[in-house]
Amino acid sequence: MPSMFSFIKDHYLKLLLLACPFIIIGNLEVDEGKSLLQVLGQLTFLNSFFEKNEIHPAAFWYLRVAFEFYILYALILRRIPAKWLCLISLVVTCSFYFYSDKLVHSLNQHCIGWLLDFSLGMYAAQHPQWFRRIENVYCSIAFLALLLFASVNEYAWYFSTTIAVLFFISIKRHLTKKVLVFLGTISAFLYVCHPVIRDIWLHWKLDYMNGNLLYIFLSVCAYFLVCVLAAYLYGKFYKKVLALMHGAFSKK
């Protein structure tokens, strides 16, 4: 097991390399200049500690949450058994959600608001045999019903991401394994690529939709395919650059 500092350093460098193009694009899109603290916040993924506004575009939000989770994992989480971590996360999440809406909104901008999803993923990775119990039609229907209920209930909505994960696990047998593995390998790249493509796509397509449902459906499908292609190509480029960096550092 790597040391705490080497673990955090390695993952920080990976996230920084992943974020560099989007930090450059984000700064080019802003008309007014950014302060030194704002740029420092982007480079360290600690935006909310340097800026008053906690809401950030998807790429920066994802990178900050991921980096905070890596720090929390290195400091505390890897020392706690996954099943106990899931239980603690559920209790903490419920406590926050029923305490204050403003607190929930604030915590959802940080990894603590998504601790239940992270801990569930850790437990699934360590105990995949447990999740085979829910791979059936009855569980799929139950999770789908809960997901629909979460879309109309403000409290259940807070757990919608966890329910969605469990729903897709339950229908895993009915999906192609190669497709799931492929989407899993490009998921991080897909998340950081799609905001840029979305802005371009909406600017280009919005004037031509005119309420045509078929056109909207086809446009969304095309947008998804473009995002997947962009994420795949960016993932290839990222891995090559990462391999070159590892080769350069190992020679030293």
C-alpha cells in the first residue's frame, strides 16, 4: 500500500493532467481576468475555498470532489472496513439531509455529500458477490420504482444517484459486458469532456429544434455519441502523455 503522501501526490498529478485543457479553455472563455487566488483554486481543485461562489462547471466540480475524496481516503477511509463505511455514510447522509437544505446544498459541492456513493463503490469492488443477489427482475423493478419516486420527492431525490447505481447493477446481466467495461474506462474523460461539447452543441442546435420532438431525440443521441467519441480520443491522448511522464520520471 503506497504511503499517504505518495498516494495523494500521484492522484493529484493525474487529475491535474486530466484538467489542464479544461482549465485553459475555461480561462479563455472568461472575459474579465481571474485573480491569482481563483487560478490557484483551479490548479489545486480547492475552488470553493478561494471563491465565494461554490457552484462550478461540471469538470471543475467533478475534479474537486474526486481530489477531496482521494485525500479523505488516504487519511481515513482506507482504514475503515467497507461495510462499516457504508453504514456510517448512510447515517451521516440522512442526518445532513434532514437537518438543513442549505447544508445539503453546500455539502453536495464537496466529497462528503457523495460519501455514500463512494463507499458503496468501494464495497462493490471488495465484495462483488454480494451485489449478484440484486441482479434480478424484481430488484430492477423495485429500484426503478424508487428512482421514479425520487424524481418527485425532494428528500428521496437526494438518494437518486445511489438508487440509479443499484438499478444499473441489477440489470447488469441484461447489458453487454464489453459496453459496460468500455463506458467505465472512459467515464472520467466523458465527465470532463461533455460540458465543453454541451455548450457548443446547445449554441449550435438550439435555434433549429423548434419543439420538434423527433429532432430533439436525434440531437440528444448524436450529442451522446459525439461525447463518447471525444472522451475515447481524449482518454487515448491522456494515457499516452501519462505513460511518457512515467517514463521520464523513472529514468531520473
